[in-house]
Amino acid sequence: WDAFVRFVHWSLVVGVGAAYVAPEGTAPHAWAGYVAAALVVARIGRGFIGPSPARFVSFFPTIEHVREHVRRLREREPSTGPGPFGAVMVFVLIGLVLSLGITGHVMGVDAFVGEMWLADSHRWLSQARLAWLVLHLVAALVMSVWLRCNLVAAMITGCKVHRVAGTDPSATSKRVGADAAE
């Protein structure tokens, strides 16, 4: 993952976390939501005009990508991007954060103040986002173990290091991704 994608990812962790812990209806809750929505909009832009690995087309879950990803999973070989199943996670979380930003903003518009269906929708989206975030964390941990590649560290450093089983890690690790040639 490139530096921009990693920055957006970890900024969303902070922004979404701040929105979650700030009391509903307060300025910190609203601003954290606005920042999270703006970050998602920036990521969407990067998904269309950024470098190849950051573009949505490079990891969109097509039948060919699914077949290649399943082959790599069987061989316990990490992919350079999120893979098609991770792509579904990316798109769902983008949609949820953006929907939360929109519903949160609209709840403050005079014509919609006090509308319970809107507040209920916002609350439901928040709970769905939490469930998907838990699934995201569990998947990252399980895939890190299965692939012998610390995906959390890779989201910090931008470098996936794949360890070959049953051997000395320093002698058999290989870098995967855009910076692997360095």
C-alpha cells in the first residue's frame, strides 16, 4: 500500500474511533464524522486517479481476480493489494463511512431535525460499520497467520514480508508489493 492509502487508513481509524466515543450530537462527534467522510472522498478519488496499486480497478473483485486470489491463498502467497475479498471489505466500509457522514449531516439540516427514521438509519449504519470493522480486524489477523505475512505491519510500513514456513525467517523472507524491488 502506498503512503497515501496508509495515511487515509490510519486517519480513518482515529476519525472513526473519535466519532464512536464522542457523545452523539456534540461538535467533536460531528467533526470527526466530517473528517472521516472527507478522507473517504479523498480515497475514492485516489481509487480512480492514483497509482496503479491504489486504483480500484487493480483489485476489483472480478471472477479472474477471485480465481487468482484463491490460487494464491492455497499456496499461502500474499497478494500485492487487498485481494477481491478484501476489496469487498474496502467498498463496504467506504460506503458505510460515507453514508454515516451524509446521514449525520442531514440530521442537522432544519428540514430533517428530529426525524427518527434518519436518526435510526444513522444508528443502524454505525452498528453495521462496527460489525464490519470487527470482521476486518479478525480477517487481517487470520490472513496474517495463514499467509505468514504481518498485514498490520504492512499497513504501517507499506511492505509485506512473506515468511516461508519451516525455515529461518531472515534467510527466506521475501518482500511483496510495489517496493519489493528496492
